[in-house]
Amino acid sequence: MSVLNSKIPAGPLADKWKNHKNSIRLVNPANKRSIDVIVVGTGLAGASAAASLAEMGYKVKAFCFQDSPRRAHSIAAQGGINAAKNYRNDGDSVHRLFYDTIKGGDYRSREANVHRLAEVSVNIIDQCVAQGVPFAREYGGLLDNRSFGGVQVSRTFYAKGQTGQQLLLGAYSALSRQVSVGQVKMYHRHEMLDVVMIDGKARGIIARNLVTGELERHSAHAVLLCTGGYGNVFFLSTNAMGSNVTATWKAHRKGAYFANPCFTQIHPTCIPVSGDYQSKLTLMSESLRNDGRIWVPKKQNDTRRPVDIPEEERDYYLERRYPAFGNLVPRDVASRAAKERCDAGYGVGQSKMAVYLDYASAIQRYGTLEANKLGESQPSAQRITELGTQVVASKYGNLFEMYEKITGDNPYETPMRIYPAVHYTMGGLWVDYNLMSNLPGLFVLGEANFSDHGANRLGASALMQGLADGYFVVPYTLGDYLADDIRTGSISTNDPAFDEAEKSVQDQINRLMNIGGSKSVDYFHKALGKIMWDKCGMARSEEGLKQAISEIQALREEFYAQVRVPGSANEMNPELEKAIRVADFLELGELMCYDALNRNESCGGHFREEYQTEDGEALRNDEEYSYVAAWEYGHGKAPILHKEDLNFENVKPSTRSYK
Amino acid sequence: MRLNLKIWRQKSAKANGKMVDYTLNEVNPEMSFLEMMDVLNQQLVEWGDEPVAFDHDCREGICGMCSMFINGRAHGPMTGTTTCQLHMRHFKDGDTIVIEPWRAAAFPVIKDLMVDRSAFDRIIQAGGYVSVNTGSAPDANALPIPKENADMAFDAATCIGCGACVATCKNASAMLFVGAKISQLSLLPQGQPEREERAIRMVEQMDKEGFGNCTNTGACEVECPKGISIENIARMNREYLKAKIAQK
Ligand SMILES: Cc1cc2nc3c(=O)[nH]c(=O)nc-3n(C[C@H](O)[C@H](O)[C@H](O)COP(=O)(O)OP(=O)(O)OC[C@H]3O[C@@H](n4cnc5c(N)ncnc54)[C@H](O)[C@@H]3O)c2cc1C
Ligand code: SF4
Ligand code: FES
């Protein structure tokens, strides 16, 4: 075991980033022209990084597996993006955003990183507005805000329920501009399948052209992985179907440490599973908890229609248990509370694995306000409902529509049924303060790294982090690394390291194509997902995790004996793409269980049944586990743990209370 | 329920394609259309056949990747709905469903139901942006924008770049897509400095890509899953004309 150096700059917290920026090395404009940078991924993190680096003069190659960079999974983010602008005058500040994020993460993140994130958050909003991102505005023409879970201020900027779309299209437009001037070469429908290491430095990648099946070599002076999260290890999640771990996992196999892999976020408000054909789960944005109230019947197995259950027979369990934050407790807390009620037999719907998210009282409240505004002195009940429905539709219309399309129920009239689902992964490749992994030249941005959210991410903070990393952090820190490369000259793709990497990718593809079993890739993916959800999901135990590890090992063996990948490798072959990704998920799942087993405490999204308080809250163990668990690949043996101790100099870890 | 599917199969861009018949039993009305396709593909794999290739990713109606022409309509029979958000409860037991790729010269087929829409990216590259480098932006609230304009710009900006408008149009025109982006930026103060140049460059790129002309049939607006208004085409035409006159 080694101790990891996070390279956190010295000095007072609030000055670290400023001082660091002032002291790190730069690459002058003429030299940037002879430096190549590979950016894998064009989500918020990748598109913003690629565009910014290209603007600065670096020669950038960007990659994504979709048919266009505009389709990265970031596009699906609904609710909003945080920034410490304090436009509401409600007491927000950089320090408060920093504090909320550290506390929300259950004291398992790095103070210096989080503070920097809060500092640059304000620049992000400026940048996006300048690009023409149409954020929601008030009648006076200024930007509007809403609230998200785990905080008591309104600092979330939004564009209806399509914030991720609008931010990504902004970054995509900046990227497109750099493509048009030739500073970025864009490779869409390309999947990176290995990192190439030359003399201990990341110097390129092997990518598969998904249309032709050809393997390509691309070299550069640094490689940035901005490849998103790995929630799809659970098969069912709110992530897009293609989201995967392959890029970071291949880097992990090459020596990059994987940090806190078991920290996964289960989002409390998703549309419940309806059948075994289900391919993904749909999120109902956290913004709905601004106005919606969550409840279950007070009676077990109550089969009455929700509208027929009188007020006094409803249990608004979040408001009951957490009066200070009510329906806006952080996600991990809300998810566990829903599970607790359903496990205790109070769940609703056919499966009994759902709770209600109710808009009736919000419609009444908004309807009355609106009638007052319009000067209608004695509005009828029907009129109030009509007005209230209009207000709710203007705020959340597209989410309500989506719910109706999927379930066939009208959420304006009957409460939505929701249940927690896998949503986000706080874990990821370990990076230092400069966002560089332990492999020199390999940088990791966005959801793919582990850096800022500790054991639980607050809502509207992933968009913030992705854009912070890409627009405002890596453009500085990359220069410091590349300052040594101004005389290196272009990297040859004839280096033996490229031969070797390409061969190992080709060997893996041949192996998968030649198994010729009888089971589809999805069969294995679903089986893995079930193990993960049951044993490494919302609640974990030593016994369950040990079982899961051996089950996953057995499943992996079966996969390599029984999977059938049809077609050939020299053509567009979506089944082969899935097989390569699932092969990596089958290894990652095991590592997640090791990590969960190692962490003998409950914190944030990681809940070990053995470690809880009397009233069922997470019981942290700061004495022993106040560290980042960074795992080295075991090459067939158990993974090796490295620790980075977390030092809290500015906030004192305390028991999180939202009561 | 039981369905008869007629699906376009085409091995590659160069190969000839044809319609192939499949029968699918036990389709659950709660499934989405793409989940129905998943079930078909599972069966094909198990039988030793090649599954049907189709584009998809988010399955939430936002990434714009899914693109099926279903019973003669882009994204199928429901208005305001992408293929991934279409559910089988809108079909009946015994129905025959014809599934084809987008058809347009500017969107060549890659395989089966997948097409190449990179022409859209090139149109955006021609001018669908505001030229602002990272770090040079003023405070976000320095410039108030009337809510009405911001809302109109937002509506235009919700285009998901799916290409249903092109697939639907008998001329394979891309004007709804292009009009939406030109409108969004021309409605915002940030878009003003490059307004004229943008309109000219994007329209010229659109023509270069081989998209057809608009003859005002309005089919695109009807089939657009995001309800992008045809007014955006009118606005684009005005922007283009004004820019051309200014250029002279
Ligand atoms: C439904 C939903 C709603 C959300 N809502 C919010 C919200 O309101 N607020 C918030 O802050 N966060 C939200 N999140 C979380 C947030 O959207 C994501 O964490 C964030 O967008 C991730 O951005 P990213 O740039 O790191 O990665 P992504 O956007 O996932 O991009 C990954 C990129 O990597 C590419 N890629 C991956 N692997 C490879 C490979 N091997 N080769 C080549 N390319 C590859 C992909 O093509 C893609 O371009 C939401 C998430 C979901 C699922
Ligand atoms: S205008 Fe509508 S149909 Fe055309 S690409 Fe945009 S969203 Fe799709
Ligand atoms: S799969 Fe994303 S819009 Fe249909």
C-alpha cells in the first residue's frame, strides 16, 4: 500500500486555486501549436475541455461513440446546475456552496477540490449565457433559480426540464466552432478501447471505428478521459443505454487507480420497473421535490386509489422524519427512506415497490396565488385547479408529459408512482488536484473521475463539475504538465507500445467473436445487474457482498464460455460493442463489491446494514475510514488498496443531520 | 399481443436492402417501441440470426439518436413523441408494423435502420454558435433578456437534431432544423454580432449537403417530436434575405 499524493497546493483554502494558477507553468501560444491532445468523450466535460483547449491553440482530437458529439449522455440532465451567484440574496456564497457539497458528500471528498468547484461555478453561468444558452428568466429579464435537495438556498439555474440539453448544446456549439477552424478533429462513432503508454506516459489511444470495425491508432502528448459514469453496471439505471466503463476500465488495467468504486448514487424519484423487458429507468427530476410531496398510505397494503385516501391516512414520511428539510433531503436519505417504507409493506402500485409523489397541494397553492395575482376574489375550486395546473405545467410540463407517455397515467390528476433507481457514480478514476490520474499524462474529467462529490452528490452539481473541469480547471493544469513536452515533437504511432495495445484489443475482439455460445450479451448484463442491485445496491452487508463476488466470478466464466456475438468484427456491430462493454462491467462489478466490503461504515450512498444508528441513519466511522480508497488492478488476483487520507481543516466532520 | 413486423434490412451502405418479415408474439403493451425491438433482437441472436441495427441512446426523447420511420411516419403514429418514447399500448394485437430508416439523400443508410446524419453537424459547424472564447464572458445578469424572447429562443433551442423533419419532408428539406438554430441565436442579444454571417453560412452549408428546398407543406412541424414551429423557417428566410441584402 502506498500513500497517494494529491498535490493539493499549500496556503489558505480560499487562496489555493488562485495561488496555484499564478504559479503553475504555461505553454506559450507558438508551442501549443505543436502539441496534440486527445479528448475522449464529448459530454459536458469533454466538449468544454476540447473547445477550450482548442481555443488556446492546442491541436485536439475528440472522440465519441454516438453519431454526433451533441448526443452525449449529458444531454439528458433535466433539473439544473448550481452556482454560488447569490442572485437571490438568500445568503448563498462560495463558502456555503463549498460547505453544502462537503456535507452532502458525507465528508468523503477533498476540501481543496470542492472549494475550487464552488469558486469557478460562477464563471460557468457567465460562459453559458454568453454562448446563448437560454436559461429560464424572470419577467424582469434576469436569470431565475430553483432549489435542489440538501440545501437551504436557491442556487440552481435551469432551462425548464432540459438544462443538460441546453448546456451541452452550448458546449457543442463551442466545439463545433473549433472543428470549423480546424483546431479540433472530431471522430464520432468511434470507441476508445485502450490507452497507449510510452515510457510511463499516456501517449495515445486505440479506437475502433464503429462503422467499419477498423482499429485506429491515435497519438498525442496527453489523453483526457471524459467518458462519463458507470451506473449501467446495474443494467437498469437512468443512464443512457451506451454509457459504460470501458474507457476508464482499460486505463485501470493499464495501471490507473480506481477510487471509491462503490460510491453509487441511487436517485429517489424514478419511474418504477414495470416488467423484465425493461431496458432502462427514467428519472423524474429532483426539481419535482421542490413542489411535490412524497407519501405512502398509513395502512399496509392499502389498495384504495390514492385520491380516495384521506389526508389523515397518509404518511408524508420525509416531512415526518426530517422536518427541517422535508421533501428536500439529499438523495441518499430520500432513497433509503422510500426503501424502508416499501420493505415495511407500505409500498403502492402493482409491485408494491413504489411511493407517491403528489402534486395536488402544489396545484392548489399555485392556483390560489395565481387567482390572487389576477384579482379573482372568489375563484371556484375548479378555477383554482385550472390555474394551478397551468403554473405547474409551465414549470415541469415536459416531465409530466414524459411520465404520462411512459406510464399512461395523468400526473396532474393522480399522484406519480416513483421508486429509487441507480443514477450516478461518485467513484471513478483517482485524480490529483490537477485532475491527472496516477498515470502521467492521463487526465480524467467529469463523472469519470472521483473527485468532488465524496460519498453522495448533491443535485445539480454534476453539470457544474463537468463544466468546471472542462472550461476552467484543465485548461490551466494541463499546461503545467505539457510544459515539459514543448520539444518532444509529434508522437509516432509506430512505437511498439501501439503494436502491443492494438494487438491486445484485437485479441479481445477475436476472443469474443469466437465464443459462439448461445446466450445474448444482454442476458449476462441483466444477470450482473441483478446481483449488483440486490447485493451492492441501496443496502449492503458483508455476507451479501461476499456472495456477490463469487457470483460475479462465476458469471464472468459463463460469459466467456456461453456468450454469442453475431455478425463480424469488420462492420457496424452493436452486439460486439455491447459485449466489449459488458466484459468490463463484469470486472468492475467485482471491484465495487470489494470496495463496499472494505468500507466498514455507512456514508452517503454507501449503506452497510451492519453500520447504522438506532433510527436507521448511516453511521460513519471517521476514525478509520476518512480516506479515499484507490484500487490498483489485481491482474487476476484481488485488487490492491491504496489510501489517500482526507484532511478536514476548514469544516469539522459532524453527523449529517437534516432533521 | 402478436405483431407482424416488416423491417428494412441492409447489410451496409453499399449493399442493397430489402424488407424482411418477422412475427413477434407476447408483446407487452407497457413496452416501449425500442424495448419491443430489443425483444426481437434477443430472439434473432438466440436463433443465430443477425439482430436489427438501429440507433438509440438516451431512450428519454432527448438525445435525438433514435430514428425510425414507422408505418409511413417519422417516429411513428403519436405526435410529439420520439421512437423511444412511443409505447406499444398504441398498437393492437395482430397489427402489421412497417419499419424503415430515415430516407434522404443527405442521410445515407449505414446499416439496417441506422443512417448517417453528420450533415447536421457540418451545418452547425458552419455558424451555429456564438464566437466567445472560454473565460471572456461578462456577468450573466449584466444583460437582461426579456422573458418572452428568452422563452422563444428556448423553444427553438429544444430541437434534438433527430432529422425527423428531413425524413418527413417530400423534398427532404432541413429547414426546420436549420431555422430552429438560426432563430434561437437571432432572438438573443448574444447572437447579434454574427447574425447575418451565420444565416448565410448555415443556409449555404445546408444547400451544399444536398437537402431539398422548402415548399411549405408543413409536414415537418407536424412530425417534429419537439414541436418546433414552422415560424422558425419563416424567420430563417427573413434572416437570410436581410443578410443577403446587407451583403450587397
Ligand atoms: C437522467 C439524468 C438526469 C440528470 N440530471 C442532472 C441534473 O439536473 N443536474 C446535474 O448536475 N446532473 C444531472 N445528471 C448527471 C449528469 O448529467 C452527468 O453526471 C454528467 O452529464 C456527465 O457528464 P460527462 O461529461 O462526465 O459525461 P457524459 O455526458 O456521459 O459523456 C460521456 C462521453 O464519453 C463518450 N465515451 C464514453 N466511452 C467512450 C469510449 N470508450 N470511447 C469514445 N467515447 C466514449 C461518450 O460518447 C460521451 O460523449 C443527470 C443524469 C441523468 C442520468
Ligand atoms: S426540428 Fe424537430 S424533427 Fe427536425 S431535427 Fe429538430 S427536433 Fe428533429
Ligand atoms: S433514444 Fe434518445 S431520443 Fe430516442
